[in-house]
Amino acid sequence: MTHDSCGGNNPRMAKVITALLDLSVSRLAETMDVLRVTYTTRSGRPVKVLEMKQRRAVPADQKWRQMQMEALPTIGGLCREGRLSLCGSTELSLEAMKGTYRGGNVIGDLLGGVKLVHVPCAIDRSKFQQMNLEEYVEKTTVVEFCKLLLRLDSSALAESSWLIERFTDSEVTNLRNLERFRTLCATLDESQYPDAFHLWTAEVNGLDYFLTADRAFINVMTKTARVQLKTKPVAPRDLLDDLGIPGSDRVPVIVE
């Protein structure tokens, strides 16, 4: 289905809508599990392969999650029609490395064929942390980086020649405005700091939305935290509602 009607009476669809794509949504879009299995050849030699297995339906008690999944084919269609641009970042790519590698355009990916636009992170973490990749991609390492940013003194950084030489102009601006990151993190548990960092990245890149399936984070930022948001954290179904699209395209998945 095409969405000729979307934006007809909605000025927000007069331009291409932009959203940073959280890993939680990417994982929800993958309707096939990829398993690493070992089988024995006729000669008796063990060989490791990737085996694809269709996921079971979302449990009945997770209706909210099912609703988000059902919105993804429509979101994918909006991207292919050029009405919505989904973005990625280095930090989100690193998060994805912690799971099983699936390759590109896996069968059963509800966002298959959608090309992400890369946007720079608010701060390049590699300029603060150097270690082996296995440790670098761990969430605890990212949390420690966020805590470091929260401790930094913006006023001391303002006149730092080291700062200007080491970082890009946009990073220098963000480091001098760390109070914004502190504001985003103020009502969060430290385990949610990485999500706040993604939201900050979306903000400094001027994106409209942070598309996530983390319901707790959305609720804290939009209901508990009393902070004006430049980029709206939103779940897939709510994004469609925001854009004035009431229905969803059919989910092309056979449920056992």
C-alpha cells in the first residue's frame, strides 16, 4: 500500500521526517532468529553454520510490543517512498555487534531494504575510551562513558585548546553544552544513560524523532521528566499516529 493520503492535511509530512532508529526497533523488525549450529558432514567433519528459524508470535501478554511490530511494515513503506528517513549512528552500530551477526537484508526483516543515513554521535566515545572491542561494546563501558560526561566541567572546557584541537566543531559545541545531557539524564537510572545519549545525538543532528521500542524510556522522558524535548522519543505505532496514519500495512509473517 502507498500512502498518498499521508501529509495531505498534515504539514509535518510536507518535508521528509527524520528519526534515529534504536536497536530495540531493529530487533523487533527481525522476524527470523538466526542460530549458530554445528552439523557433521558425511566425512565426519564438524561444520558451523547459520540456521534461520522463524520466530514464534509475540506472547499474548505483550500486546503493546505486538502493536509496535505491526507498525513496522508501514514505516518501512514510508522510508521506501522517501517520506521518512531512518538514521543510524556509530554507537547504535556498536550495540548491534553484541548480538548474533545476521548480515544484510535477512529474510523476514520488516525493515529490509531500508538504508539508514549515518549521523555523527554527539561525542565520539573513542576519543575518551580505548580498549579491546569486546569490552568496548559492553553496555557497562558505555554507561561509564556517560557518567564521565556528566562529571565533566563545561566551564573548564570552554577555553581549552586541547578540546578545540582534538574534537570536531560540533563536538566542541556539545561538550560546552553538557548541561543539556545532564538535563536528559536527570530522572533516569544509569542503565538508561545510553538511551539518553542516543536521544542527545538525535537532538544535535536536528532529527524529529528517536524511534525506540523501549517503553520505559519513552514514559520517563515524555511523562515523568519535566523537560522540553527537541527530539521526541516515540514508539513505532505512536510515530504513525503522529504522522496521521491510522492503519498499518499487513505484517508479512506467518504465525504458527
